[in-house]
Amino acid sequence: MVMDLRQAFAGLLTLSMFMMLGNMVKKDHFDSLDVNIPATAVGQYGAVGVTGQSLATVSHLSKGHSQGLKPCWNPPALKEAEQSKGFVIFSLTNGPEYHLSQVADAVVVARYLGATLVLPDIRSSKPGYKMNFGDIYDVNKFINSLGGFVRVTKAQPPQVSHGKVALVKVPNRPSERYILTKIQPIFKSMGVLKIESYFPSINVTMEEEKKNLDSLACQAMFGSLQLQPELQEVADSMIHKLRTWSQNLNGEFVAVDLRTEESVMPPAKKGKFLNSESSEIEKAIDFYICSHSDVIVASVPGLWYDNVFGVRIGFGKTQILVPDEIKSTSASPFDYISPYVSQRTHFAYSCFCEFHEPHA
């Protein structure tokens, strides 16, 4: 794999961060535990440095987690008069970090067009290979969570088999004005749209316009996608195993660009999930575990980290470290908390409200 200078530098910073964590273990900031986990090659997310099953167990860094936040979105209910006879179809591609954003875009577009949203399939990077939505995600959870906000159907509209579908590329988090001026005319003409989200480096959509869409986007991003029951059970069992390895440290662990390994997955499930023709299931499990670890160390910025961080913020798991140059041997990991958390700049903070215990 070819690495650019930015990736290489990020790798060095990540290694430095782990050296700092190691020093803190020696200084009794953490209790130590030796776990022999084989490293793997740099994975598909472009991360550099400590990768694969790179875990550090800790006993104190994750102290002081805030409680899970409560959703504060409240999308307006769908009125029958707003419903048209048209459809919006889309596919989930490129892994779970994109899935969250793709679902949000599709839900917002379908709602503003008054269209019925068709349950998506899942496409892998392997040309021509696709999976059913239910192979990874809980279909009932998806449909029920969006009930009242947008109509969802499992059936493909007949226009699809006839090839009468317009393909429209949509910038991530489109504004109402963009949808009504750029997309609606095509929808009225064709009746069925297939949308593909793209992620411009600079989104020209005005932030003020986006605020009107945040409620729908929040529901879609953080309230609709859940692993299907069997896969959820597997992922939870893997987390349990990681915590068992760390049982002398209160069962806590740090994840760094986690990749699934045979040593973590239950033997009975390896044939089904690790020998799959697609890596999509492994990506989904990686995303889930990194979203639920006690601490995560980021290396290269990107959508994967953005959306993992968003899910973690909702859970109250805000111990998110960003590698940087370590200027002092006495530095603490708390000095490297992501600005997404320390400055509350992440999009997720517009979706969740602080949870406060009721007064006695």
C-alpha cells in the first residue's frame, strides 16, 4: 500500500501516542496487562502505524465517562397530503461509516419530495456483488424507526425493472433549497429517483439552511441502523471477550483502527462471517466495536472517524484521543481529547441533549 506523507506522519503520531500510554502504565497511571494479540497489515481505512488488533488496556483513562445522551431531535410527523406516488431508491456502499450518511441523505430527500423510500441493498467494493439490507442491519428496526417521518417499502417499484430510473448525485447533507431546486424537477418528471451521495471537500450548502434538516438527519443517522440480531450477538460476544482479556483492569480497552481477527470471533461464527465473499460484515463489526470501546485513538481524519465519533458521543463514550506531537514526558492522554468533544464541534451535539439525573 502506498502511503502519502500525511498518512506517514499520522502513523508516527499514533505510535508516539502509544509510547506515551506505555510510559503511563510504567508510572502507575494505568495498571498493566500483557495480552498477546498478533498485529495485522494496514487495513482498508488508510490508517497507519498501530493497526490491526492494536489494543491497549487501561483502568483509569476511561473514568469519568459522561452518561449516554438522550436524543433531542423531533422530526415533524408526515402528513398524508405530503405523500406522493414516487419513490427514492439508493444503495449502501463503502462501509458503515458511509452508510450512516447515505441513509440520512436518502431520508431527507425522500421526505422533502414526499416520496416513498425503498429499503436499500448493500454494495461492496467487489464489482457486481451485493447483499440484502437484512444481512447486516435489522430491517424492522429501520422501518419502525422511520415510521411517521417517511414511508418505507421493501418492494422495488416496477420502473426499476423497466430501467426507467433517473440517477441523481446528491451532496452529503443537502439543503431544502438544493432538494427543491435541483432534485424535485427531475423527480416530478421521472417519478423514481436513484440517489448517490457524494462527499465534497467543501460543502457549499449554508449551515443555516442545514439546521432545518438536522432533525430528520439525526433520526436517520443515529436512530435507524442497528445490526441484525445474530450479528449483534456476535459483535457483543467479541466485546465481551476483549473485556475478559482486560478483567484485571475493570474490563476496559482502547481501540485503534480495530480490525476483526479470528482470535476474537466465536469459533462457531467464523465460517459464516469471516469467510464471507464480502468484507462488509467485518467492516460493520469493526465499526460497532470501535463505537463501544472505552477509549479510541484516531490516526487519519476522515468520515470513518467522524461517524464513529458521532455514535460514541451519543453513547457518552467521549474518551476520543487524537495523536499529536508529545511535547512533554509528563503529558496526559487527557491533553489529546478530540476537539470534537472538548469544543463540542461535532454534528452529533446538535442531535443529542445532555442527560441529567432527576433530582431526588
